[in-house]
Amino acid sequence: MKSLQKGFTLIELMIVIAIIGILAAIAIPAYQNYTIRAQVSEGLSLAGGIETAFDECYANHGTAAGSCATLKDLGINSSISGTYVKSMQYNDGVITAVYGGANANSNISGAQNSITLAAYQSPNGDISWVCSGATANTAPAGLSVVKGGAAPLAGTIANDAYLPSSCY
């Protein structure tokens, strides 16, 4: 009687390993972009407190210049930083998140990588914040830079894959 062997041949195992390698080659860069984007979004979270303080100050004074020009004017007396954000800067209605914290990915740390958020006002007085990466975003239809506010600035993160969806 002839005995039948059961199992995988070397060719079948090599094909499976090749398929796993191809899937890994596709998945790893996508995962890296995802983790960098999560790190960049920390800047938007930290900016939330500054945005709220500005909204209140602007509602009380009607201008971004003068009474609402600096973090101290907004009632924020300490520096703001995070795990991936080196510092948060503010001037006349423009917030800048500078990346490079101790745990930040090398693609967003180093050469002063940043995103900016500029305050805009609708005709009915609502404040909206527009985020910019390497290109300064223009005001959406119907919005204008807040009174006394600085012109929108560009950040320095050039790779759009790293930006949160609100920064396109």
C-alpha cells in the first residue's frame, strides 16, 4: 500500500509568506501615517482651551488686538505643552502648535514643524477656527479674519498625510 503524505509543500509555504510580506509592506506605512496624525491632533486638543479663552475675550472686547493679543491677556499665565507638542504660541487670534515633544515622531519634530489655527468671524458674529498646514488656508465663504486679528499663517508640516482632516 502506498502511504499518502499530508501537509504543505515548500512552494505553498513560500507563497503564503510572500502574501504576508506584501500585506505588511502596505499596512506598515499606513499605520505610521495614522500614528503621526494622532500625534498632530494633540495640538488641536491643546488649542481648545486657548480658543475658548479667546472667544470669551473677543466677545467682551470686540477685537483680537490689545486686550486679547497674548496668552496672558486671555488669562493663561503658564506655557502649554504636551507629549508631542513642544509649545503652544498665540498672537492676535492666531494659535500655533509647535511639535517636537520628547515622544514626537521624527517626521514632525526637529525643524520647528507646526500647524496654525486662525480665528475667523461670520457675519452674525460666530467665531470659527481655520487650521493650516504648510499652506495658509483661505477663509471659507462668508468668513473674515476677526477684527484686530493677524492674517492667516501657514504652518510648516508639509506632508498632508500627517494633518488632521480639519487642516486641509
